[in-house]
Amino acid sequence: MDNTALDQAIDDLSNAKDRWAALPIPGRIGYLDRIRTLLAERSDTWVALGAQAKGLREGSPLLGEEWLAGPYGVLTWMTAISETLHAIDTGTDPLKGSVVSERPDGQTVVRVAPHDFNEWLLLNGFSTEVWMQPGVTAANVRDNLGSAYRTPHAGQVALVLGAGNVSSIAPLDVLYKLYADNEVVICKLNPVNDYLGALFEEIFAPLIEDGFLRFVYGGAEVGEYLCTHPGVDSIHVTGSERTHDAIVYGVGPEAAARRERDERLNPKPVTSELGGVGPTIVVPGPWSKADIAFQAEHIATQKLQNSGFNCIAAQVLVLPEGWEHTEALIAAVRDALARAEQRPAYYPGAEDRRQGVNDAYPQAEALAGNRTLVTGIDATDPKAYAFTTEFFAPALATTSLPAGSAADFLDLAVTFANEQLHGTLGANILIHPRTARELGPKLDSAVAALRYGTVGINAWTAVGYNSPRATWGAFPGHTPDDVQSGIGVVHNALLFDRPQKTVVRAPFTPFPRSISAGETAMSPRPPWFVTNQTSLVTARRLTRFAADGKLWRLPGILLSAMRG
């Protein structure tokens, strides 16, 4: 797009920003209702476009990813924010359906899922909590949500720089700026997935027609022009740390020096979600062969979902040294990585990034297709490539730490993740229920000590991404000159003002039983597993239910899920 068209888009938004800021809540909910209908009508097209762009075969179970990380995530968020806004408007409790408690150290915890019977039924055994920052108490937590609606401000124009990997990111970021921050939005889609632009313009037509939203297209030069445009008041970017630094400090030889001095070329407020190096911590315990097989598929999913192009992909598997099952788990993970359905590494630069892994680790194993496994990285090497550089490719690394006891290992693993891995977006813990019981409060203390924005206990942290009332973003406290995984949160449909982290809990395995002869892992697998053969059907049915809430859809969803 040329600069004249970009100027016109910002002028349109500037003329509408005060109208949006003053719009009563019922009018805002009305837009969501209209958008929900338009999205439901076009969800098949949305998924088909993603499948074509990513090279997924027709009928592949992997298409379930495009449903869950596309229309499903946006639909569930719109329902959740509508409920929150209705509560704020009517003076009822926005946390109705949530459980508020305090940890022994006084930290306030809000259980945000399951929120109702339907969530309890569909994700049985899963729960999601949002832990608050110090100063937020059980008594005042309701005073620390929805600040944009308690103290309205003049209208502003936000620039959203959309991500190219997961199709729901840009729409959710747009909606968050509109509904949580009260700002109208100009969204520049990433060239990798701007094939969705025309579809998004149809879905969000009500907001576009009334001047509250504009989609624009182009490369880095368009983004640079918009970031420095005087009509843009704030910026949100989902992408890389390098992109963030270019926005704030510029590019070229002087950029690094400016960052060292925190001399910002762009003074506008910038929020961000920037990925990082994600650990999966395996706590030693009495794992069975069935446990090993199931968790190997779980780990492979954390790496291979979306072909590894996720900011929350597992990158470093942290294993207990000397544990009797360590070698068996590595072998099972190797097999699961190789067995999972092949797909193209569609994201630009993937082969260069994979080659970077191979250059750093000549011992790297090339698995089936385009997958890489690097084992035995020295955990004491603070400059290890796997610990400092996000792979953003289908490549997984392992390291190990001493395991005198489960408690001692977990302490070491938390310190390792906090101090040696770059980024604070998400960390996973895999722990047998008997071990968890033996650790007692020490497990929650370890979760509290992890400086990550989302922590998953026997659940991949991506479940937190798709939990609409959870928060999504880095651990708080980063600054522009050391941004790591970013500043601020998105999603957060309960509009918490001072969240610290999201914690997701799940069963260790679906059903506790022994593995049968010839069986590779237990079922049912969660629908996001790359090995789930009914994922496409289940995810499509979940999306239909998210769109209309018709209860007669539930048996079909459960039947498909149980066969996964």
C-alpha cells in the first residue's frame, strides 16, 4: 500500500476514535454479536485458506490445528469478553463462575476455567488459574480489573503488527486493543499470512464500516512508516525481539548502542509478545511404559504443532540425570517426532534456522522429513545456542540436571529455566501424580518461582493461549532495553489489570492403565495432539458449538474426542 492510502486509513480512525471511546457497552457487545455471525459463516473458508498456505493434505487430522488456533479461539474469546462487559455494564460480578483464593504466601489466585458446566465437560480434569501481582488481594481483585471502563480516556489509535504463524493472533490482538484498551486499530498483517486479509475484512466489516478498524498490507517499509506516523498513539507487536528493538531503537550500527543507553527513537508505548526459549521439565517419578509413550507424544506435539512455528513451542527438554526412564523417554520422543505426519516447513527462513541448529551442534540427528533432535547439551554452558536462540523450526534439544530427588531436581530445573534460558513466555512441567502428591506444596512453590507468563503442569502452555479468560504474555517486569518475551498481556477476557502468570493444570495421562501390545500410546489424546486421528472432526465440531452454543452438539463432540 502507498503512503497516501495509509494516511487515509489513519485519518479515518482518528475521526472515529472518540466515538469508540464513548460508545456504551451494549453497543460494543452488538458489534461482537454481528462479527460472531460473520465469522461462523466463514470459518470453513478460514481453515481452507490456512491449509492451502501451509501445505496440509485434504482431510488430514492436522487441520484440527487450523480450527483450534483460528476461528475457535476467536469465537470463544468473543463470548467471554461479552460476558465480562455485560457484568460491568449491569453492575454484577465479572468473576461469577470463577473461584478466588489465596496461596499460603498471600498471592491471589483466580481460577478462570472451567468457567461453566460446558467447559468442565469438554476439558474434564483441566483447570486454568490466573495468579495476580503483589498488592492484588482477594478483597480488592475486582477493583483491579477493567480499568479502561472505570477511568475512560480520550480516544487513541493503536497499530497492531500481526503475526504470520498462527491465524488467530492478529484478530485477537485487534479485539484486545479495541475492547480492553479502548483504542481503535490499524492492523498490518504479516506478509506470511496476509492471504487472510480479505476474509478478515469481511468478518470485521461492522467495525470497518463504522471507522473503528482498518487492515493494511505490505512489508517492513509499511510497518516502519506506520510505527513513526504521528497519528498512531500506541503499538502492539507479536513477533521477534529483533522486530521490537527495530521499532524502539531503530536499525543499523547505532541501534545496539542506543539500546544500551535506552535511547529510544520511538517514544510511543509498545506492548509485545515475542516468544523465547520454552522449557519442558520432566520430573522423575514412577512412570509406566504407557506414561512414557503418552508423554512422548505430548512432547512431540509441543514441538511439532504448526510445524514448530509457535512462539510457545517446546525447545529444551530438561531431563533428570540418572533417572531410570530418561533414555527410554528420549527414545520414545525420537520415535514420536519421526512418526508424526509429515508437513512442509512453510514459514520463511525455516531451513536457515534449522541449519543454524546443525551448525551449532554437528551431532544433531536428522529425523524423518524436516525434523531435528539434539541430545545431551551441557546444562552448565550459559552461552549454549539452544538456551539463547529461539529455533522457530521443528527442532528439539535436550539437556539434563542432577536428580538426587524429585524436589531437588525441580529446584535445579526452576533455577536453570529462570537463569539460563532466554525469554519468559511459557514453561511446561510433566510430573506423575504420585510424585506431585509426595512434593505437596513444594510443587506450587516451584510454579511460583518460575518467572514465566504461563506455566503448564501436565498441559502444554498453548492451552493457556486458547483459554479466553486467561492472560497471555511474558512474565511482568521486562523493559524495552531488555524486552525478552515482551511487555504486557493479551486475551485476558476478564480484563485483569495486574496479572502475573497463568497456570494450567491437567491430568498426567487420560486413563491410568497399562499399555497394550502393539499400542503406541493411550487414548483419548487431547484434540491438539499431532497424533490425534479425530482432531479435525473434534475441532470443527467445537468451533460450531463455540459459534452457536447449541447443546445438542455436545454428544458429537465428546464421541469424536473419545476416539482420538
